[in-house]
Amino acid sequence: MGTTDVDIVIAGAGAAGLAAAAAAADSGASVLLLEAHETFRSGSNTSMSTSMIPAGGSRWQKEAGIDDSPDLLYGDIMAKTKGKADPVVARALSDVSPRLVEWLADDCSVPLELVTDVWFPGNSRLRHHCVPDRSGRTLHRHLLDAVSARSQVTLVVPSRLTGVEEAKDVLRATATRPDGSQDVILTNSVILATNGFGANEEMVRRYIPEIADGLYHGGDGSLGDALRIGESLGTDTASLGAYQGHGSVASPHGVLLTWTTMMSGALLINSDGQRFQNETIGYSESAVNVLAQPGSVAWAVFDQHIHEKAEPFADYQDLLTMDAVKWVDDVETLASWIGCAAEDIGQTLNTARRSALDGSEDPFERSNWAHTLEPPYAVVKVTGALFHTQGGLMVDENGGVLRDGSPIPGLYAAGGAAVGVSGDSSYGYVSGNGLLSALGLGLLAGSAASARLVG
Ligand SMILES: Cc1cc2nc3c(=O)[nH]c(=O)nc-3n(C[C@H](O)[C@H](O)[C@H](O)COP(=O)(O)OP(=O)(O)OC[C@H]3O[C@@H](n4cnc5c(N)ncnc54)[C@H](O)[C@@H]3O)c2cc1C
């Protein structure tokens, strides 16, 4: 290889970039980690997340007696996407998942624990690992600490990767500062960890028009830079219509109401006092269903039991602080809060109650009720939102970016920059696969990029 300024340039200091940086440094590489946005500690997608990382067969699962494996995780991903997830990436992420969570805990000191009190849509096993306060900001802080502790990594903020060119057997990366001044860096490898294009309105309208008018509730740095850079190099792309949506973001607060509420028995009711979907389908595909209701809003209705299930989530605590969770004693007050007729919502609650108690058929085919609601009722007004896009640059099992089906030497992508494992729309998103793609491909790409040096 030719002379370089640094072994690896990584763009983006979210979960993908930080995992890649730590993994590459541990294999002895020198890393320049560029982060474009000074707000990344609170404004990256990772810091906005609830820190749920799925794994199939971790030591925590074994200790809890949960029989899981990479094969089962792979099967769940394929089932939810109706076979449309990229099989190579899905296989690689499923296989690396137990090693990933153990590496995060042991080598990066991320205090992970297994979630045993909540089932997430699309997962046949209890397999989510998270930090104790279930806050992405805490996860992000631990990842940043892990990278700061590695002297081979230099983090530069703000500095945006604006171009990558192939130059004989090295890559030429261009980093641009906010004042427009630029550095050109010669490097062996570039890892694109810049997330997707959710914050780029024009791209969202072009690739995912169905969610373009919904709320955007994701990182402000997700401007589609990986796609732009990939395009300049002629890379392959896939699944650009795939995304993680969410059907319960409190409105107008713009804070997530955890889907744990739905999985524990909550109902989604529109301004006519009617339900409109099975609340236990994925939260991702629920976004467009909520946006299709009058005023593009709905009300999540639950009770004390479900409130207690949501309490461990940092986002839910934020909602309580913001007074976004209203309590009403009876159906009449609930109706006046929502603005519908008491008879209508009364009938809706009764029908749901009957299905929950005696198993009578639900018009929306909900079979998992978990719990029947008891007054007083908690009510939160919600809307549908886009959280992040899941399509991106085609990669191989190491995160190597493909052009005409073959890896471009030294170019990698991870997280929202790369093709995800959600198929081609919103329904394929299995809870936790955003961070699995970010951290998993980050670990694989960081290791592969440093292995090239030895090679
Ligand atoms: C409310 C919410 C809850 C969620 N909860 C979960 C969850 O519990 N589990 C789960 O799996 N997923 C969850 N997700 C999805 C998850 O957040 C993302 O899939 C994941 O964080 C993406 O990580 P990333 O590293 O690819 O992107 P990010 O974390 O967004 O990091 C990308 C970074 O790149 C920077 N950047 C962009 N362009 C450039 C450039 N050209 N040069 C340099 N830097 C650049 C950005 O500023 C940003 O800091 C959630 C999302 C939201 C919004």
C-alpha cells in the first residue's frame, strides 16, 4: 500500500462510527474519526434511541434460561421482512450479535443488561440488551468514553467528510470544516458511518414519499452524505424505500411514547373514538396508519398497570415531566379529552375488553391483549414519525461497499449509511435492528479495515 496520513478515516460518531473506531483501534490501526455536527451527543440518531440491541444467544440470555441463537434471530428478520432482507447482511449481523453485546460490555465497558419485562414486535425471544436507563444518550456516552480511552483514535468535531476518491492503492478523503476550509487525507480505508437521509427532505420525498409529510424524529445529521459519496464512486445501493417509522410519538411534544405501552395492552384511538389497527403490529408500519387518521393524530389509551411498565424508559420519564400523560377517571372524561362521542369510545373500549377477556374475534385481528384496561385511563396524543432510513450502500458481510457486486478496496459502510435488514418498506423493521446494523457492521467493518493493513 502507498504512504498514508492515517490508517483509517471514519465519518460519523454515532453507534456505527464509534464501534468501528474502537474495533479498529483494538487491532492496532490509527483512526481519524470525523464528526460533522457539534450537536452529535444529543442529536445523533444513536443518542435519541432507547438503546435496545438485539442478540441471539448472549451470555445474559443463557443465564436467564432463554434459548436463543443467531439462527433464530435470522429467522425472525426474514419472517418480518417476508424474505426481503439482504440475506448476506442479515446472516452476518445475526452471527455477530452475541459477540457484539459481549464485546460492548467487556471491551467497551458499556453496562448492558437483558430486558426481560418487555416484548418487542417481530422478536420471538427476549433478546434486547440495553443500558439501565434505556437511554440512547447514555449508550452514546459510554461508546464515546470507550473511544476516548483509545489513544490511536483522534476525534475531530466539527468536520464533515465531503468526498472520497480512489487514488492508486489508497483512498483520498476530503474533510470540510464549517468555514469551508478543507483537508485532504490519504488513507488505506474509509468507513462511512454517516447514517441515512432522514433529515434530507428532498431525498425522503424522492425515495419514501409515503412518510414525507410525517414528523421527522431522527438525527439532524442524517443528510444522505454516504449516498452522495457512494454515487460519486458508482457504488451499488439497495432498499432505499426502507425505513423505521413510529406510530406513537407524543404530539406536539415530539418525544417517543414507548411501544411497550401497546405490547402491554394499550389501545390507539382516533378522534372519532375508533380503533384503526392491531396495536401489536410493529411500531414502524404503524406510522402511516396513524398519519392516515383525521388530523394525522391518534390517542394512546392505557392505565396504571401499563404506566408502570413504561416507567423504566427515560423517554417516558420525559413525557411525565412534560405533563404529556393525562389521567382521566372515566369514559365520559376520556371522550371529552379526545373530542369524540362518549358512546363511540365507550363501545370501542367494550369491544376491545370483550376480545381481551373471552378471546372473541377482534375486528383488527389483535390476539395479544396482555391486559384489560381499568380506569383511571392514561391518555397521550400521538402522531406518526420517521425515525431513520434503512436503505443505503450495498455491503458484503464485512461492511465492504460493493460496486457492480464486488467490494471497492478499502471502502466500508455501517449503520444507516449501509443497506439495512428491513427489506424495502416500513413493515420489515424488527425492533432493535437499527442499532444492530450500526454496532454490528461497525464492529465488522472496523475489524476488516484493520485486517487489510496486516494483509
Ligand atoms: C427515538 C428513537 C428511538 C430508537 N430506538 C432504537 C432502539 O432502541 N434500538 C435500535 O436498534 N434502534 C433504535 N433507533 C434507531 C437507531 O437510533 C439508529 O438506527 C442508529 O442509531 C443509527 O446509528 P448510526 O451510527 O448509523 O447513525 P447516527 O447515530 O445518526 O450517527 C451518524 C453520525 O454521523 C454524523 N455525520 C453525518 N454526515 C457526516 C459526514 N459527512 N461526515 C462526518 N459526520 C457525519 C452525524 O452528525 C451523526 O452524528 C431509534 C431511533 C429513534 C429516533
